[in-house]
Amino acid sequence: MGQHAQQLVGAVEELLGRPVPLRVRAWDGSQAGPAGAPTVVLRNRRALRRLLWAPGELGLARAYVSGDLEVAPDTDLYEVLAAVTAFAEDPAAPRPRIGPRDCLGAPGRRLLAAALRLGAVGPNPAPPAEEVHHRRGRAHSRRRDRAAISHHYDVGNDFYRLVLGPSMVYSCAYWEPAAKSLEDAQAAKLDLICRKLGLRPGMRLLDVGCGWGSLVLHAARHHGVRAVGVSISTEQVALARQRVAEAGLADRIEIRLQDYREVPDGPFDAVSSVGMAEHVGSAQYLVYARHLHDLLAPGGRLLNHQIARRPLPPGEAYRLSPFIDRYVFPDGELSPVGTTVSRLEEAGFEVRDVEALREHYGRTLREWVANLEANWPEAVALAGRGRARVWRLYMAASAVSFEQNHIGINQVLAVRPTPAGASGLPPTRPQWLAGAAEQHRPGDARDTDLGDRPSVR
């Protein structure tokens, strides 16, 4: 039996200064690494070449998406991701850099010598076709945002139906004790949003980044609103319009292929933004917040549902995940929840409630991964093997990140106060969650409460 794995693992451990967290099986059948550890398989020399040319997350992602690197059949992908994350985030461990310039010392030269012996040194392999290469235009310009959204959301509605299930909701579910399935939890999340917004019959709702229309359908059916949903994904808009027509709600719901910055016809009684603000970008976030503020009537509410990253140490610059940026959400950016709250307040909102749903998203993502794996042959037929592998890796890795508190997700409820400062919310949280009919009227009695007045349109 060959000894490729032993040579490789030994050289890597010398470079890193500590044992690797995985067991490695090389293309010659040899194995090395801790016994009982999660096992990955290098199927060919090209897998190693990808790692040499792009050490770290990007090289691993390219090797996995291309199929050059596999998870062993007896190994759980979550175990691999958890082990790698714990290894990378261990604060007590040495943290050597492993870029090309940093590999010129003795350990780096020995790693290169091992790669030469293994026949793995050669030209940089072309990235998988699923990687975003050329981006045109200024970041977060309308043209470039459309291209980024198309990359992620125009994969195919049938593919998303396999992953998301019948609800077609692509955001964190709400796992109430009574929820017995993903569908139950997604319905609970949609209703939670509607209750937080205080929706009543006749109100006018704007859903920014409406996806396949699930929230506006729920709001119209169960809360009697008239709704406008906007998205810049052509495939989402096509299916959302079809679902609205099939539900017989075309007279109460309008779905538009439209950027949120192009919505001209406020005011609305309520605005929802679910899983959309991550695409806005930090440089544009205040523009986003101000535009939504302007679209709301005084006393109107905004529900902003958004993934958040942990704050960085002072002086450390935020860097986009190369895998997420090139394969999943091009130009996507995460901000700490405190930054989101600050920008909303700068735009004129009063933030009234923040609810963290981090554990809910970990469970949701595991459900989506299970759906994908249960329908793997059909998913590959619909989107291609590389794209299916991208989605499996990104959703599983995201589940681990939420579970380990590397990222979070929050629903922020904000209001546009009336000129006299009235919020229109009942005095206690249980009241407005229950949709209490009796509304609190602070200050001037001439201020009309949102829950008691007719729609602005």
C-alpha cells in the first residue's frame, strides 16, 4: 500500500504546528490522521493541487464542488465541518498563515517537497464552472445586484422546491413547540411576522425581496391585506405571480420585477424585508433604511429579518467568506445586529423589538439539507452536480455556523413614529403579538393609531 496520505499529513502538521482534525484517505488508498476522526477522501492529485494553489477555505471549496475531494461514505458532513471550524477557531492554538509567501520556510519547503513526490505540483486547475469570475459594474449598483441575485436565485424553481418543500420559504423557520414539520415552522414564522407588523384587513403591505410570494400570500389570506411584493429574480417573480393567480388573489396581491430602490408608490402601512438586507451592502445600508422609511406612512411598522455576524476586534477589517462570495451570495455582506439597529435609527426609525432566532436557523438548514440529500438524483438532474454540491456545502456549513454562534439572525421591529412621536404599538409585547384590538395612544389624542385607522390607500 502507498503512503501518500502519511507524507501529506505529516508535512501539513509540521507546517501548522499541531495535529490535523481529520483523517485523510489519499487516491492510493493510504490513510493518515487521528483514528476515529471524520474522514475526507482526496480522489486525485488535482485535489491536492487545488489546496496548494488556494490554501484554506477557497481551495477546499473548489476541491469539494468539483468532486476532487469527497466526504467518506461512513462520515457525516456536519462532523467534518464542525471539526474544521473548531480547529480554525481554537483561540489557544498557533495561527500560522499559509499563503504562498508564508510557505517558504523549512516546513513550507517540506510540504512542497512532499507535493512534488506525490506528483501533485502543476498548473492551477481551472475553478469549477459554478464559481463567479467576472463582475461588471460598481458593487451594489442595480445592474450588478441583478446579476448577483440571478446567480443565487435563478437556479431553478423546481430545484428550490426540492430543497425548501411546499412552503417555498427561503428564510429561517420559527420552531414553536407545536411545530411538527418544516411546513408548520415556516407557517408559524410567516404568521409571527404578520402579527409583529400588526396587519389588519385593508392595510397595504410592501414585501421587499418577496421570493416566491409566500409571505404576501399568507398576509392576504389570513390577515386581509393588500400586498405588493418586489424581487429582482426573474424566476422568483414568474412563480410568485403564478401562485398568486392560482390562489385567486390577483386582485389583492401585485408581484413586481423591481428593485426596492425603484418602488415609487408609497406610503404603505407596513413593510417586511426577510432575508434581503444581506444583499444590500454596508455602503448602501443607510440608503436602504431611508428608502423604506420614506415608503412607510407615519405610524407604520418595518420588520427586518436579517443574518448578522459577530463584531470584530478593534482594527480588524471585515473580509467576505471567499466561498460564500464566489459560489453562493456574490457581494453579500453581513453586519452585526447593533450596526443594523444603528442604521435604522439614523434613517428615522424607532427600534421597538429585537428577537434572536439563531438556533431556529440551524434547525431549518438541517431540514433543507435533508430535503436535498433525500432528492439528490433529481437535484443533480435539475441544477447539475456542481451546483447541488455548492448548496449542500453552503447549507450544512451555515447550520454549523449558526449552532456554534459564529453568525446569528434577528428580527428587528421598527416603526416610523408620527410627527408627535406616537408609535402606534400597544403598551406591552404580548398585546401586539396577540394583535390586540385595543391600541395604546401616547401623547396627543389627535395622533391616529395604525391599528385603528383604515389603510393609507
